Amino acid sequence: MADIRNTFVGIRSPNPFWLASAPPTDKAYNVERAFRAGWGGVVWKTLGEEGPPIVNVNGPRYGAIWGADRRLLGLNNIELITDRDLQTNLREMKQVKMNWPERALVASIMVPCEKNAWRSILPLVEETAADGIELNFGCPHGMSERGMGSAVGQVPEYIEMVVRWCKQYTRMPVITKLTPNISDIRHPARAAKRGGTDAVSLINTISSIVSVDLDTFSPNPSIAGKGSHGGYCGPAVKPIALNMVAEIARDPETRGLPISGIGGITTWRDAAEFLALGAGNVQVCTAAMTYGFRIVEEMITGLSDWMDEKGHRSLDEICGRAVGSVTDWQYLDLNYVAKAHIDQDACIQCGRCHIACEDTSHQAITRMIDGVRHFEVIEAECVGCNLCVNVCPVENCITLVPLNPGELDRRTGRLVEPAYANWTTHPNNPMSRVAAE
């Protein structure tokens, strides 16, 4: 049976599934219920400095994006960090860690970008026996306007500075949570590494407005007729998160830096994809908020069963396995040729492939043959773009079939070349001529 026990920057947990810092981890009651359900660890909802607690709005805090079947695809939230007293949180964290010593408990922290503020809170968190800290440099609303959250996460120099402070004043592993609201995720990750961080976690929420009420003309969620940008999360952000995780995993300057993957993880398959792209564990929020804590049971069983089926004995055999397959566009093989093929026995004659290809692509699928409704690929026009595969409602009805070297590509009239070739050496690339000269 596959071993899914996890060790992340020295923090041990029975599985790689942690709850992310968010409402589900705001109090001992929630965290203990999560542990009973099977979660391997939690990142406690973000703590602030001592003093008057944070004030949250008392109305709607979430906006949503749904699929056609009303399935939740994304949440936009305008909630801030914990609005519970710091000492109350610390006391509960200490008790939970005593009750569940084999589970991971990490404290998320956000205080002003001042050395004394960080130096003051770190020993208080240490006293709880927490396994580590996560520096919240990601929150895009409310706190960022106060010079915290993404206001720090968007400035690499600030990230490096705060990480250095934390490494100086605590024995605990430091995980730096990065904001996706930046043009190139590699820069903050590099800064965190220069500061000495033990790991990074990403992505935090994306700054967003999800909708506008066309009766009141107020963005949702609406508070007394006014709305604000918030943080977007859920399944819809997974592709963005996967790309950013992969960028850090394959960057020469950050390669090998431990990564805790976050962003739209709903199933064991989502988790496995993050692990394959370089994450050492994963954090989940929206899925737990949508389906409850017991969703972790399916994640644990699904991951373990898949690993058994594929012969993967431990998480180490998965982590990073896909990183080497990620490359830049200019290095993709231009001599690879594939054509779409429609399984006529599986085809339900809906015509979506034809419509998509005819109206927006390459006019490479028939609608009628000899006066009869029939959908078939015109190989002389097909560029293998895969659009038809993605719009077809029948799984595996349309597939892409690669042409073998030496076969005729009817679209170009040329034989498929056996050698690898990419854009860097293509005759149409002006830079290739400059390099040759």
C-alpha cells in the first residue's frame, strides 16, 4: 500500500492534505473537527498583532461564480484576517497541538512591516508549540490598504527583509505565502529564498470583482449598496496556481525550494497534479468550505489508490515528476504533427465540433456528406489544435492521433520530419538568422 505520510520542511503529517489559512481554521472547534475528519495539518487563520481585534464587515463576505449546473467554480471574499483576540487564538492553538501532536499546525501571521512587530509576535507563537509559521504576503484586500498582505508581497525587497527578520527571531520553519497579483512570480520567490525562507506557499487569492448586480449596479458581495474588490479562489484559479508553482519549481534560482501548493484543489487528482509540478504538500480551502471537512476522505483514498495502481510507493516518487516536461513555447517540437479523429460509433451527431471548427478555427470538420448529416475531419485542413476535443460532450469521441515520421501531412503536402526542431532555429525566426551570423 502506498505510503502517503508527508514531511514538509521538517513538519510531519500523516498525509499531504492541509487546510489553508481561512475561515475553516479560525478556531479550535473547527480545527479539531478537521483533524477528526482526517486532515493531515492546518494553517491557522492569519493572526495579527496584539491590540484591538480586526473588524470585519457584518454583511455578505462572499461573491460567487457558478457553472451551468450551479456548481461553485470560484469564490470572491472580502473577509480579513482573524477578528478574534490574539491571546484567544494562541491559547487554542496550544491546546490543539497538545491534543493532536501528530498533526501539523502552522501559524499564519500578518503584522505591520516593522521589525519590532515581527519580533514581538514570534515568541508568542513559538510558545504554542506550533510546527511553523506562514508569512501572509498575499491578502489582496483590506489589509493591503494598511501596508500588509499583498502590499508587501508585491515588493521583493520587502519580502526578503521580513523573511530575514523572522529567520533571525524564531526557531520555527518559515513558509512564505506569495501573492499571485504580480507579473512574474519568480521574483518574490527568489526574494524569499534570499531572505532564508524554508519554503514558499502559493497561490493566495487573486484580486477580483466577480459580478455586478444589474438592479442595484453594485459589485457583489454588496454592503449597503457598495462593493469592493476581494480575493478570488476556488477551482477556477487552479490553472493559474499550477503555472506559478511550476515556474518556481523549474527556475534555476529557486529550483529545489520546498513549495506548498494552493489554489482550487478539490479532488485527489488536483492534489496529484500540484505534487507532480513540484509541490511538497497541498493546502485546501474552498473545497472544504463547499463540501465540508469530510472531503479529505476521498482525497486520501483517491491518492492512495492511484499510487497503488501506478506503482508509486511514496510521495517522493511523485513530487516534481512533471517539472521536466514543462518548457517555454520556443522549445516545443515544431515537427510534431497530429490530426483529430472522430469515432463515428461514439458520435452523438450534436455538431458542436463542426460549429467550433467552422466558426472559430480551421474549417476542418464536415457537416454533411452526400446530403447526410455527418461529422468527419478534413485532414487537409486540420492543424491538430484540439479545440474539437475540448468542446465535444462525449469523452474520447474525438482524439488527436500523431502522424509518424515519414507520413504525409496533407495540409502542408510535406512528409513528417523525424528530427526535433523548434522556433529557436526555424528559418522564419529572425533571431535565428542573427545568431547564425
